[in-house]
Amino acid sequence: MSQKISLTRYLVEQQRIDGHIPAQLRLLLEVVARACKSISQAVNKGALGSVMGSAESENVQGEIQKKLDIIANEVLIEANEWGGHLAGMASEEMDSIYVVPNRYPQGEYLLLFDPLDGSSNIDINVSIGTIFSVLKMPDDDRGVDEADFLQAGNKQVAAGYCIYGPQTTLVLTVGDGVAMFTLDREQGSFVLIEENVQIPDDTQEFAINMSNMRHWDEPVKRYVDELLAGKDGPRGKNFNMRWIAAMVADVHRILCRGGIFMYPWDKREPEKAGKLRLMYEANPMSWLIEQAGGMATNGHQRILDIQPTKLHERVSVILGSKNEVERVTAYHAEKTAKL
Ligand code: F6P
Ligand code: MN
């Protein structure tokens, strides 16, 4: 019987053999995984655990918070604040940053997360997940503030998500490819199921909220029109559409079998760059996608090269199989060239 590789062993080997991660980062990732295990338990209980439904509050984005959004946020904070590996945290569910209280040692890392992505799926028993991104505190910095978090995605030292679906699976990169670990509930540990995840360059599957079509910019409309034309259109092949309405689940599908995911800027609220948040949704997902051989842009530039100007900044997102993302990005460039 082939030996199972636990997340702990994978991380120890990343630290010891390959020298990819320092001990503090290994500890941080173990703690995040433990928190995800606990969120997974709460999610699984559903109505039996009195965790369903809305809390009577809104987050900084003006979205109604679900009880599980708040529970997941608290689980992540409580698990991470005392270990000495972090200086601060930032979350979709908190207006401002959370500085590690001074009763605990301060570490050199910053953790950003969307505690429960796709929370409109909670009450209908469809996949949701936790997305996270890890940055280093800038050197020579005393006292953490919001500016320390405003680093481009290419500065991430670890990123990943945990999807709570038919299986609970943690997907991780520390810059050495993408690895997937499924939670073995009997053992209570995450077990490696795939290393060096690779996304095919070509695909016949796309994900976009089609109900927004009338609001899209011309390059996105042009691209999707061509896909819908199928075999008889300019692409000469049929495409299929999937939309789970949880980024974590749509990205997971793409890492498993390829595809393109788009949540582009649209005309509904033109002053907003997009719907998704750069620092704890688009950046970690873009790095995973790139590490798996895919591509992620905002239509104009690589998402990972965007310099954030605020914590809850939004961004237009086009990511997945390389040849498709290149095409949509090229359509944006053609439009810009014509102006
Ligand atoms: O976090 C925002 C989010 O829930 C994503 O997970 C998802 O891709 C998107 O919003 C769904 O948006 P819509 O409600 O337009 O389908
Ligand atoms: Mn989200």
C-alpha cells in the first residue's frame, strides 16, 4: 500500500528538504489548516448546529453577513493570534486590520482571508470555502498598520483555499507548484491527493454570471458571443458553461480540469473596478492559477502585478486556461488600441 503523505509531512519537507519555507511559515500554514478543519465541522453541521441563516449585520462591503461568515472569521482569528507567527490579519468581514494583541509575541507574517467565500451557497448546501493569502511584514517596520498589507500579489509567500464540498480539500502553494490535500475525517488530517496540479492551456468550459451580459464591456461580450456561437462560430467548437456562484468552487473546478472564470468590470457600478476583492480573493487565486500553468489578468494586466491602494480594493478578474485568458486580454488590448 502506498504511504499517505499528510499536510504536516509535506510542509516539513518543504521546509527541511527544499528550503522553500521557514519554520514560522510552516507553523502558520498548519494553524490555518487546523482552523479550516474546524470551519468544515461547523459547515457540515448545517441546521443541526444552529449556524444557518443571516446575522443581523453588514460587512464593510455592504453585504449581509451570514452567521457562518462571522463564525469562520472568529475561528481564523482565534486560531492564529497566539502562535507568535503573525503580526496582523485582515479579513473580508472586518473593516480594518486586526493587530495581534501585545499579550502575544509578534511574528513576521501577515495573513489575509475571505473566511467563507460564496456564502450565498451556505443555506442551500452547495460548496463554499475559505481563501487565504500570506505576506511578509516589510523589513525594518515597527508596529503593523494597513500600509504594511498593501503589497502586490507577487509578494505573497503562501496562498490557498479550503473548499467545503462533498470533500473538504485544502489547496496550497508556497511558490513550488500547487498541491491538494483532502481531509481524512477518521484520521483528522489533510492527506496529499495531488502534487504539481496543472491546468490545460485549452478548454471548452467557461464560468461567468450570464445575467450581467447587458452590463459587460465590449471585449467580454465579444468573447462570450464567440463561445456561444459554438461549432458554427469563429471558434469552431462548442463550449459548456458552469457557474457555482462561489469563486472558490469555480476556481477549484478550473484547477481540476481547466476552464476560464470571469468576474469582469461592468457598467452597473462603473466606479467599482469589479466585484471581487483583490487582496484576499483575486491575489491568492491568481497565484494558484499561475503556479498551475494558467493565467490571471484584469483584462489589461497581470493581477499579481497590481499595486493595491486599499485593503478592500476590488478588481476585474479573468483567470484560468492560458490560451483563453490570453484571448480575452488581447480583445481588451484591441479595444484600447482603437480608442
Ligand atoms: O465573494 C463574492 C462571490 O460570492 C464569489 O465567490 C462569486 O464568484 C461571486 O460573488 C458570485 O456573484 P453573483 O452573485 O454575481 O453570482
Ligand atoms: Mn468571497
